[in-house]
Amino acid sequence: MQEAKAVQSSGSRVWCVPFARNLSGVDLYGNARTWWHQAQGNFKVSNKPAIGSVMAFDATSSMPQGHVAVVSEVVSERKVLVDHANWHRNKISLGMAVIDVSKKNDWSRVRVESIPGTFGSVYPVKGFILPNG
């Protein structure tokens, strides 16, 4: 968090990748859309959220670089809270709710609470990358 705040105070943009890497310890680089592929064989991956795991969003036309967020709390089978950066331009969002809207309850499709009490569009998720340790 301190590093992200220092980046913001210097006038630079806070990106989701370095924020998630620093917060989770999942030591991957490159655009968020590449993290799921990079994690294969290097980190344990799952379709179930766990505290400290990185939720790897797939790239979309509105989010071509993908996105990554760190699970801070598992609220229920279909709801987690995440900490992430740049969901709202150059902002850090803590404890933002994400709900699983997939038909098979496999977290492949989610909605993010961008405004308190309001869940936005459906986004595809590749899965969760667990930190080593």
C-alpha cells in the first residue's frame, strides 16, 4: 500500500499489476491478461477464491490488458471482497465486492461492485492464482 501511495503522490499512475504483485507476493510481470498463462506450472491455480489469491480477469474489448485483483475476504460461496488498483482510473479500491454470476458456480463470470450497492457488467475470469508458501 505504501508503494502505491508513493506512486500516486509522485503523479504517476497506479496500475493493477504491480499493486497485485506487491500485495499478494505472486511474482509475475507483464500485462494482467498474461498472468494466468504465466502462473501455470509456477503457482498453484484454482477456480475457488482464497484470501491472498489473485483473481485473474480475462481481457475484453473494454479491458484489453485484462485485470488482476487480490482477494481480501471470502464472504460466501458466491461473494468475495478484493483489493485492487486502477479499476477506477488511478485509484486504489479496498474491500470491493465481487459476485460470481457463472451458471456452474465456477467463478468464470463475475460482476464487480463499482459503486456501493451497484454491480456492473459481467466480466470473464480465468481463475485464482495462489501465492507460493
